[in-house]
Amino acid sequence: MAKLGSIGVILTISCLLASTLYVNARKQGLDIAEDFLDFPRKDFYLEKEKVVKFRVFVQDLSVNHPNTTTYDVAQASITATSPTGFGKVRVIDDLVTAQPNGNSRALGRLQGLLTRSDLTTLAISVNLNLYFSAGPYAGSIISLLGRNQIALAERELVVAGGTGVFRFARGYAIQKTNSTRTNVSVLEYNIYTTYNAKLNEVDEM
Ligand SMILES: *[C@@H]1O[C@H](CO)[C@@H](O)[C@H](O)[C@H]1NC(C)=O
Ligand SMILES: *[C@@H]1O[C@H](CO)[C@@H](O)[C@H](O)[C@H]1NC(C)=O
Ligand SMILES: *[C@@H]1O[C@H](CO)[C@@H](O)[C@H](O)[C@H]1NC(C)=O
């Protein structure tokens, strides 16, 4: 009987100890293995990551160009009377080249939406994918977001992420106008981004 009693005491103390440890672990934000029994997961870390700067040129043909690659898709009730064309949505699929000349090496396309989204200043919300179909990044995408205030000499956009060599990418892009002629603007994108992040599994404990 005395033996059973002492086993009971030991069990009680063990339970108290375990729950105290559990609460402490919780407080410290540590992972409780049983929390993940029905929620499998694996930890990874980024082993190596480089930063690159490169420049591409975008052949932006106006909607009036006979071979245009940009089309207006929608506008708002205010667009026609808005000083900034507020509410106009345009979709583009512009040729991306290695040099300003439209006949230079084709690297891919800049595709997505441009939305006039500032009531008082001429500014465009961009939602664009820079898709490489040739060159060193063929098959990879950089996703660009941001506010393009087109009257500025340099417009800064966000590199929000990417695919392929640009998985986990983050950075920024400086957009400048390289030249303009009838119905064609050649835009220069200087892109600063991380790339080549190698994903490694965290060793089992
Ligand atoms: C430029 O656009 C205008 C319409 O605004 C058109 O009449 C003209 O043919 C276009 N010129 C070229 C070279 O694209
Ligand atoms: C439009 O494309 C056609 C066919 O590629 C080409 O011959 C023509 O010169 C282009 N027009 C302009 C204004 O670039
Ligand atoms: C356009 O790009 C070329 C090639 O990089 C460069 O030499 C030239 O200075 C640029 N022009 C402008 C106005 O930025």
C-alpha cells in the first residue's frame, strides 16, 4: 500500500513537472512536437543567396501603334473627367530586349496590369511579371509591384518575388525612359535582386 502511494506521488510530481515544462516551452515559443502530429511540416533554411544587378529594356508600344502590345481593358465612371485618368486599367505584353534597340536580343516579355490609381497625381499601380524566355534567366520570372509616378525621371518598383532562380527574391527595380519616338517608349529597368537562394533541410534533432 505504501509502495502504491509513493508511485502515485511520483506520477503526480512527473505530471506537474511535464505541464510546467510544456507551459515554459509555450512561453518561449518553442515547438511542441505533438502540436504538429496532424500538421506535418519541415524546417528549412536558405543556405546561400546572391544579389545581382542587371538591366533590361522594355519596348512599350502605345495603344495607337499598329503592332501594339498594350490594350486598355476597363475604365471607371470618373476616368473621362479625371485629370489623372483615374480608374483606367491597361494590360500589357511588352517585348523585353537586351539593348535599347527593339531588334536586339529578345529576352522575354513584361506582362500584366497597369492601373491609374491616384486621383491627383499621375501614378500607376503596377502588377507585372518579367518573364524570361531566353538568356541566363530563361524560364524564370520576377514579379514587380509598386507605384509608378510616371513624371519622375526614376521610378522605383518592388521586386516582390519570383520563380526559378528568383525563388525567394526580394529587391527593387529602377525604371527610366531610355527613349521615346512616335508611339514607342523604350523603358530601361535596372533590377537589384537577390537570387539563387538554395533551400536546405534543417537536420533532424
Ligand atoms: C502613331 O499613332 C497614331 C495615332 O495616334 C497613328 O495615326 C500613327 O499611324 C502611328 N504611327 C506609328 C509610326 O505607329
Ligand atoms: C508591324 O509589324 C509588321 C510585321 O512584323 C512589320 O512589317 C511592320 O513594320 C510593323 N510596323 C511598325 C510601325 O513597326
Ligand atoms: C539608353 O541606353 C543606352 C544603353 O545602355 C545608354 O548608353 C544610354 O545612355 C541610355 N539613354 C538614356 C537617355 O538613358
